[in-house]
Amino acid sequence: MDLWSRGTLKSLVVPGGILLLAAVVLISGIFASVSAAGVDYYYFAVFGAGILLALRFRSSRVLLALIFLLLSHRALAFFSAGTGHTIAPTRVALEAIAVLLPINILIIAFTRERGFTVPSVAPKLCILFLESVFVAILCRPSQVASPALLHPGFTAHSSFHWTTAPPFATLVFATAFVVLVLRALLYRKPLESGLLWSLVAAFLAVAAGGTGRSATAYFATAGLVLVSSIIENSYVLAYHDELTTLPGRRAFNEALLRLEEPYSIAVVDIDHFKRFNDTHGHETGDEVLRMVASRLSRVSGGGQAFRVGGEEFSILFPKLAMKETLPHLEKVRAAVETATFHVRGGQDRRRVPRGPDRRTSRSKGSRIRELAVAEELTVDLSVTVSIGVAEPTARTAVVEDVIRAADKALYRAKQAGRNRVEIAAPARARSPRLKRSTA
């Protein structure tokens, strides 16, 4: 995956980064000042609506993150009780909660979504309970100084003087930030990006003292970013293919409505995919689909790839005539042809025996050795694609006719030996490209 592609950076910044930037501008009062009453309304509206949406969409990870944020802020408000941060328990509460917040967000980031089941929710609630007891013990009224565990010796270095946040908490936040950036770039999912920007908003809240108008607004923004990740995730599921991450059929149909001449439509099909799937298994077939999709997503010439169903993909080229697309399609075809990947055992793992059959095996030890050798074998596999491309003409002025013409060109590519690009043209007309080896 190209970690610095436009799509990756967009998934990283939108919408969480934009929401946080807008909040920073408003809270800083550059254009207008937000009243304390307005901040309180914003705060309760975000957490109230966020919890309801998380329950409605059965997103236990977002719900737990919202609960952690809400309880952290309420605990800070309880221990500060309007006295500022001069009393030891108040300062200890800020330092302890500032350390626990990024840890909790990291725990949620590495937790798989399993809905609202007791086995999935109970451990997190136990962690929350233990953390509450831990903070209560540290912040008992007799506490006159912060415990040493919140002030490691290395945090006394001058490099931590740039922020008003507790030094050790700043280090934990920075570590969590690096981890979440890597996860957001790797997985490109709305919740991963949401957790990242929620972490940044929570750090700004801690740096603002944990309580007060600015801190409250930043806590609310952290919640708003998480809520927006639910909405963004619903959009992604509706318009993108979950397996390949390419735009799906719905996005393709909407893109067709926006096409204006000149344009070209290419239909791409994986050669012998059904045979490949039956031979090597559906897991390997999924790897093939992801590999092909990754190559198609890099198509040049302003093209955009879509997965329209099964092993079939489409590429739209707005503003390009059919013959102008040929170099770009040929480049994509060659990229798929030269790509290889390893498959353990060379067959569907579900068909590999899991252990010796005691009814037929004479030697248990020899059978196990045979299976071990089979599991260690790997096979290098590759696939090819056939492509048909068409453009609107006097006979194919409607976009549906263009797609049918591209399908016919694809059929000719299959008939001519596969692993080639064919253009929609009268009978016997062919692409000027030389014939390639068949798949």
C-alpha cells in the first residue's frame, strides 16, 4: 500500500482532523468567543447524541471511548471542585487521568469490534473499575504530593517544558499518537482516524488544565470526532467494497451520472478466477482480489477504479478518449501480470488434513512429519486480467450502451487469449498492442 497516496491522507484527515482544526479556531477565539453556556450545551449534546448513536450502530468501541472520555472529565471536575490546581489531590487526579486516557484509547484501538456481548464488554468495564479505584486511592484527601510513579526521573528533562501537560502524561500521549498514526495509515478506516484525532483533542484538554471552558470544549470535540467516525464508517460501508476498499457498485452508479463527453469506460475481469478460487481456496481468492484492486487503484490518466461485483472491476476515465486510455490500461495490465504472492501449501487450507487418521495411519510420527513438510511448502502465484474499453459514439451515446460495448470488447479479449486490452471497434479491429502470453 502507498502510505502517502492522496486517498490515504484523505482518510487520515477527514473528518476528524478538520473537525479538530475548526474546534481549535473557535476555542481560541480568533473569530468569535464561545460562551461557557454554549460550551456546556455543546458538551452534553455531543456525549448524549454520541452514546445513542453508538448504541444504535452497535459500535462498542466508540461507546467505550465516549464513556472513558466522559468519566475522565467528570472525575477531573469532581476533584478540582472549583478550587483550581493548587491542592495536591487535584493535581494528582490530572496527572493520573492524563496517563490513563491514552492507554485506554490504545486498548480500544487494538480491540476488535464484537458488539455488545458480555465477553467483549466485561473486561473493559473491569479495567474502568480498577482505574477508578486507582485514581481514588491516589487522590485521597490526605495526599500531599504526587506519587513517584507519576514522575519518572527522565521526565524532569527540559524537553518537556514546552507544554503545561504533566511530563509523563505527555510522553504517554506522544507514544500513543505514533502508534495510532501508523494504524490509521495502515488500515485507512474511519474509527482508526477517529481515535487518533480524539487522542489529540484529549491531550489539548489536559494541556488546558482538564477543567474549565477550553478543556470542556476539547473533551466535547474528542467525543464529536468519535461520533463523526460512526457516520463516516456508515458512508464507507455503503459506497466502498469492504474487501478491496475500492468504491463499490453504488459509487460506480453515481459516478456514471456525472459523466460528460468525452469519457471512456473500461471493464476489467480476472482471468480464470473461478478455477483459481476452486484450486487454491477462497482465502487465496480474496488475496487475489485485494492485489488486483491495489494495482487498479493506482491507474494513471485520471482514471478511477471500482469493484462492481465478483472478480469484475470498472475504470472510469473522465475527459479521456478511448485511444488515450490505452497506455494507462496497458500499464495496469502489466502491473497485475508481474505481481506475485506466496501461498502456503499451494492449496486451500481447509482441504489439508489437520492431523493423522488413527484408523488408517500405521505410524503417527511419520504422518505428522509429512504434514509438517506440506505446511512448509509455498507456491508463487500470479494472475492476469483482460480489459475491454469503450467510449460514446453515434451508436452508443447512452452510458449503458458504452458499458455494453466495453463488455463486448472484454469478451473479444477473452476469446483472443486473455491477458490483453481490447477496444470497442467494428469487427476485426484490434488494439495495436502486440499479443501477450496467455494465462
